[in-house]
Amino acid sequence: DQSVASGAGVTLNGSASDANDVGQVLTYSWLQTGGVSVTLNDGTVASPAFTAPVVAISDSEILTFRLIVNDGFVDSTLDTVAITVNGPVNTPPTADAGSDRSVASGAGVTLNGSASDANDVGQMLTYSWIQTGGISVLPSGSTAQNPAITVPDFPAGQPPHVLTFELTVNDGFEDSLVSTVTVTVNPPADITRPTVTLSGAPSMHDGNTLISLRIEFSEVVTGFAPEDIDVQNGNVVAFANYVTHHQILIRPQNAAQAVVVSVVENGAEDLSGNGNEASAPVSISGNSVETTQREVDEFLKQRGMLLTRAQPNLSRFLSSGTPGSFALNGSATRGHLNFATGSDARVWTNAMGIWSDEDGQKQSYAHLALGSHILTTDTLVIGAMAQFDRADSTLTDSRIESTGYLIGPYFVARLSKQPLIFSGSLLHGRTKNDRTPTGQPTDQFDSTRTLATLGVEGSVDLERGIRMIPSLDVFYLNDKRHAYVDSANTTIPEQEITQSTARLGLGFEIPLALETADVLLTPGISASFSDTRGAFSNESSSQWGAEMGAVLALSDKASITVDVFYDGIGDSTTDIYGGSLLFELKF
């Protein structure tokens, strides 16, 4: 028996047959008895040949033959031989998953297994792809030679992502070794600057409580430090870095000013080296609403006191005097420009300047009144007047300047049989005001005022030419400040005050006859009682005042009047003072 390769030439060998008798010649008879039929080149020779059939790889085929010989007399017993035809040995296939490559984020990719080889002719390969690394993009059980995939769309600035795939092929007999390919996915370059937001800020601070703020960047950053935080009117006293954000504590400098916080530009960098954008500023208002209202309330109260103090003496229009006189007055503290001292004059003016100091709050005040009689009789004057004033007040934390006007009617009436003169007025107008907090922009606000006055004055002649002049004046003022929005974008609600004031006066005219001139002394005292009502001013006060004047007669047509006054006796927190110099010329 023998084994041969598929398709090989085979020679059967019957040469070992024996006739067993000398001189005899054998004849041969070969016959195939099994297996795939083959053709012997000569079945009657001792060693016939044939070609083995083609057998599949790793397969085999057994061919059997029998041989009978004859010595001329009888046939031999048959002898058999088996020829095993073996198919070729299978060569393991080779898998080739292609070359490693780099692609852009979100790109389509085709894996390439076409270079795989069965290594044996005629064999067909099957393919098996699996993903072994990275974000899953390949369906399981992929059997295509060149499967198509789409890689993930990674955000800009991330590091490259590696996807790993393995390919195994089979030639129908056995699997190949694994072939590996990597696909590196490159996200786009990060050119976006980190943004930053500030949150958790209260709307207002009280100047004492620490302010806590959360600082959050849009991505991971490095290099951020307290010096990268800009704080106006406050200081960073604590800085903490957490995984997702930063936390800071700020101490305000004072209660009145807003604390403004922002993160500066390029204070931190992301992982790609991009500097951050500056944050939007966050403003935490100081207790500016109450502070502003308190200061404005104080200002309105002071201005109201000075407005009532500067009201012209309307009783003089029906008091004794010479019609048609002209008075010119200039003074550093209070002045009068009187173009009328009698009821027959049609136009008059009165000017005054006053300075006050109330508990350290200083205010200068200028007042001008212009009037005209509309109706005049011996016992009645009816007219209209306009008043203009300017106030400049220096307060604890701000300065307020204002200009305003009042317009309205007035009357003066005298009893025909009694030395009593009644007077009154009703005025209404507006003011424009500028408030400048220390170190801050100037804010503007308006107010509306209404002033009503009512007075009565009498006269009593005493001995030696002395005249006593008692008087009572009552004032009611309503001053309403309109709501406004300040420079910090804070709405300051409207507020108003009302003042009711009663002033009792007792004046004297004391004539003195000197050798060189006639002098009329005009001393006086007064007592004022005020009640002020407002959001922050609910108080009653009283003051005593003193006034000393002198009229010096230069001739029968000329005189000089000197007058000084002081209000605030009995009130240690308030001083109001002034004086005047009056030159009067009759014509």
C-alpha cells in the first residue's frame, strides 16, 4: 500500500509476483476494485501507471486494485493493493485590517480588509470585525470586507480619541490570526475662549455682612487667582477652588456704596491655552435707598426751615411807611431789595441769603421774591408773587444742590379800627436737585412744593416814643420728592415731608436822638415751633431767636439800616444766622 499526493502520478508494482516454476513466464491482470475510477495505462503489465485523482484540501481518497498473474497453466490467487490519495494541507489565511489612520471628528471611515489572503488557491474568505477600544461605533457581528462607520463628533479642544478594531478571516477551514487597526479621531482645535459667570450675589448689602459669590467658568481652567477678580468698594477676604467652581467672600467698604465685582480678561486659561473673556460685572447695591432717603429727607427739612425763614414780611405793605420810597440793600448774609414800602406801589422785590448749621449738616441758601399788587385799597392788598431759591447743602456722605421756584397769590388786610394786619399766601412750584455722593456720579431728582402762610401783626405805642410790634406767623410746607433711578440703576422711591411752623415775634422800635444823627433801634426776639413729618423725620423742635437792628437817619430823605439776627437759642444742634445793610432813599 502507498500514499500519494492529489493528482500525482502513481505506478503499481506487481514485479514481485513469482511463477514458482523455472522457465515459466507470467502474464498480469490489474483491475481497480474501489475508489474514484482511474485509468491504468496498461493493465497487463507488471507495473502499470495512472494519475491520482485531484482530492480537496485536507481530504483523502482510497483507491484499491487487485492483481492476478498466470503462468500459462493456472491463475494465481488475487492480491490487492490500496493507494491513499491525500489532498493538499490547508495554509492558514492571513487577515489584514489595513493601515492605521487619523481622521477628523465626525468623519466617515471605511475599514479595509481587502488585503487579507486565503493563501490557498480557490478558497473564499469570510470576515469578522470587532471593536476592542474607544467609543462604540461598529455594530457587533460585522461581516463586510470593508465596513463603513462614522466616528464620534467630539467637542473642540479635547485630546485625540483612539478607536481600535480587530479583523479575523476564515478560509473555510480555519481562522486567521487577528489583525488590528487603529483610527485616531482628532477633535477640532479649541479656539473658543472660556466664559465666566458670577452668581449668588444678593441684591443689596448692609456694609457689614460678608458677600458670598460663586464664580463658574464654562470649561476647566488653570491659573485663576484672587488678583484676577476686580472688586470696587470692597475686598476679597476668602478664595476657595472647588472641582466645579470657585467661591469668594467679599467685605464691603461701607454701606452706602455699591460693591461691583467682575473677573478680569485673561485671568485664567483653558487646556488649549485660550484666555478667558471678562465676566459681566455684578453690582450689589449698598443700602443706598435708605441712605439716600435719609440724606434727602434731612436736606428737605433744612431747606424747608430756611424757606419759611426767608418769607417776605407782607404786613409791611399796609404798615406805616412812606409810599414811593426806594430801598437798596446788600448783605453778606441776608439782604432786602425793596421797591415798595407802601400800598400804592405796584412792584416789589425781596432778597435774602442765609447760612445754617444743623448738627454738622451745613447749608447755604439764597432766596429772591418778586411780587406785584393786583388790587390795592387802604385796607386790602391782593397780589401775586414768584419766589426763586437756591440751596447748597453739605451732608455727611454727599452734597446736594437745588434750584426751585414757587408761584402764587398773596393778600394783606388791615382792620379799619384796630392796629391789626393780616397777611397770607399760597404758593406752589418745583425744584431741580443734584445729589453727588462722595466719590460717585451725580444723580438728579425733582420735587414739588406747596407753601401756605398766614400771619397777623399788631402794634402798641409805649412811652417815650417806643413802639412794640407783636406778630404771629404760621407756615405749612409740603415738599414731595419724585421717584428716580440713580447712577447705580437703583430706583429711589418717592418721599415727602410736611412742616408746620408757628413763629411768635416781639419787636420794638426805640428812637434815640443823638447830637449828630437820629437813630432808631429795632431789637426783637422770636420763638419758633416746628413739627416735621417724613419717612425719617418725625420730630418737633423749638427755637428762640434774637435780632438787633438800627436805622440811622442821614437826612430827611436818606437812612441806613443795619440788621443782624440769630436763630437757634435753646437748640444746641441748630444755628441759623444772617445780617443786612439797608440804604433807603425817599423820592
